Amino acid sequence: MIRATPTAHIHLDDRGVVWIDDTNVKVVEVVLDKLAHGSSPEEIHFQHPNLSLAQIHGALTYYYEHQDEVDEQLRRGLEESDKLAVRLSDAEFRRKLLDLKRTL
């Protein structure tokens, strides 16, 4: 579990999710822009103009201060999405979902 450490512009909710203050943006969203695309804070700001550079730097600071925990959270999220993708690619499961959708 990610531990709470005060970082400017960042807060931890009661479920352990780390958010950028006054937004609906998770720290991991900014981190993924950095890791997946190599985006600089300025590039992230261009993609997310609702975030200030201070908020973006705060999110990246939090990441570097808690890198092991955040990386583990990202790894678990990828595993869960892989499992879901496999399940959704199952024809029988998709048929059941479609049948359920038709009944609604």
C-alpha cells in the first residue's frame, strides 16, 4: 500500500489512491505520460492544460519519492487489465454479456 507523505498538490484518498489536488486526475495518469511517452512536464501540461506545472511537478515528485510503491500499483493494474482482456476475448463470455445487455 502506498503510504502518505506530504507532497505539495497531492492527496491520498481513503482507498489509497493518490490524486492531484483540486482535480479528477490521479498521480499515476501523469506518471504514465512520463513513463510511456517520455513526456516532459511541459508536454504533459500541453496534454492536460487543466493541470498547472506545479501540480505536474508535484505528481512527479510524489512518484519519485514513492517509486517502488507506485510501480507496483501500475504493475498490478496492468495484470488486472490483461486478465480482463483475456476474459473479454472469450467468445462465450462475450455472448453472455450481449445476452445480458439485450435483457436490459
